[in-house]
Amino acid sequence: MEGSVRLTTLLEVRRAHGRPLPDTGKLPELVQVNPADKYTFENFLSKFQTLRLFYRSPEIIDRITRETIADAAADNVRYLELRFTPVALSRAESFPLAEVMDWVVTAANEAEKQYQVKTRLIASVNRQESLDLAAEVARLAADRRDKGIVGLDLAGNEAQHTGLPFAGLFKEARQMGLHITIHAGEWAGAENVRMAIQELEAERIGHGVRVLEDPEVVVLARERYIPFEVCITSNLQSGVVPTNTVHPFPRMLSLGLNATIHTDDPSISQITLGNEYSYACENLRLPLETLNNRILAAAKAAFLPVIERDQLIKSLQTEFAAV
């Protein structure tokens, strides 16, 4: 969610709050990836450092939650699992984590009804931050499972921080009823994918494109049919791949991996999910039938109860047939 904030909203917040927020003229280059930027993970993560300065009130957090869901509706999204990072949202004004999570939950539930996009939330924690903070987020998320929080995610600076210290926490989170998705195999190698599956009990892998560096990990992921949440444009902009035209997504499919297509951070990358689908078909030569199959695969991997998941899959199949 933090990477989905409209630039127009940030500009309005800047005008309302003034200092210590960045100057209006510099804002686009600070919160969005631009052609002149170096495509590195350091530059990509720096956008979030600026964005964290803007979460100055409950009203702002409420607004960006609602607008993210509105933008998903405008992009024809039918089901949205929206990651949000409670620690990031709380930090600018030292808001209590429980209150921040309640603001997001309330706004998401109301926006779901308003925009008719089925929405569930995934609480995200960063591997470069405190294990105690992550444990608090996990506990609070589990307490709100009946309000729409369905999962726990580990993200952040994978290049310099291992996820292994979080293994016990994520196992406990699964026991508390939360689903687990782990960012791995993005800014570090295939060993992190193996670790995410075997040690952190990941049900899905965020990105995971570097799984191809180790054939044994490919076999492990294929045997368990682990879904990979691949974000094509983000992988280019964060330095994971040198060019999108050689993106590993087609090869992942050819090896039988359960790879699906996602947006990562629409505002930071200046994309939509529709953009990513179009790029996969037009530039990576993905057949339309395969794209439809991958969309259904993403629905099958949704963190929903079986009945709701089956309903989502059938509704998508009906729409594909009509087209």
C-alpha cells in the first residue's frame, strides 16, 4: 500500500503540512522511479524512506488506503490482497501499532464495499527491523483475522539481512491462523527461496526470480507448487534483472514453476496491473491463454477460505469465457 500512494495525494499533504516534508518540485524524483535513476535496490528502497514522512495523521492513512482500493477498481481488479507495513505507517508520528492497523482495516472494509473490490490485508514486517516489533505486528494481525487481515509477510532489505531470525515467529504466526508469504530470491540468491520454504514455511514467495540459480531449489519449489509473486517492472527498477526483455518469468513457467504476475508498488513504478499483463504478452511473448491461466493460478493461491476462493475462480472463468 505504501508504494501505491497517488502523487497528487502526496502533493496535497505536502501543501497542508509543509516542513519537514520534501519540496514539491523534488517530490516526484524522491517517491517514484525515474528514467535517470540507477536501477539498484538501494535507490528503490529509498523511495519508501521519503514516503514514510507523509503518514502524519489517521486521516492520511485512511485516505491512502481507500485510494489504493479505488485505483485497483479502476484497473479492473476483482480481488486484492493489499500489503501494508504497520511500523512504517506508525513511525512519523509514533502512532500505536494497534491503532494504525485498525485505521487500515476500517478503511479497507469500507472501500471494499464502496468500490466492489474484494479486499484482504497482509501485514508486512521488514527483515532489517526489530524482531520484537515484528512479533507485535504478528500478534495484532492474528487478533484481526476476523476483520480482514489474512496473512503476514517478510519484506525489506534482503541483500543485507537474512530472514532466518524470523523463522520461529513465522511458524507461530501460521499456528495463529495467518497465511505466510515471504520476499525471497529477489536481491539475494536461490538459497533464500529454500530458506523461505523450509525454515519460514512460506506458502507463497514474493518475487523469487533468482530461484533459477539453483536447480535443486527449482525442484523443491516445483514439487511443492509454491506460487511466485513475480513483479516484472519492479524487478528491472530494483536491479534484479538487467532488462525486462530477458526477464526470467517465461523460463520459470517453462520449468514448471507456479509463477504469477503482480505489481509490487504501482505508484513508485508508475504502472498498473493491466500494464504488467500487457508487457508480459507483448514483450515477453506470453500467449493470452497462458496469461489467463496465470491469473487463475493467482486466484487459486489467494489467502481465502476454499468456498470464497472457488467463487473467485469461477467468476474469473466466466469473465474470460465472455471475452
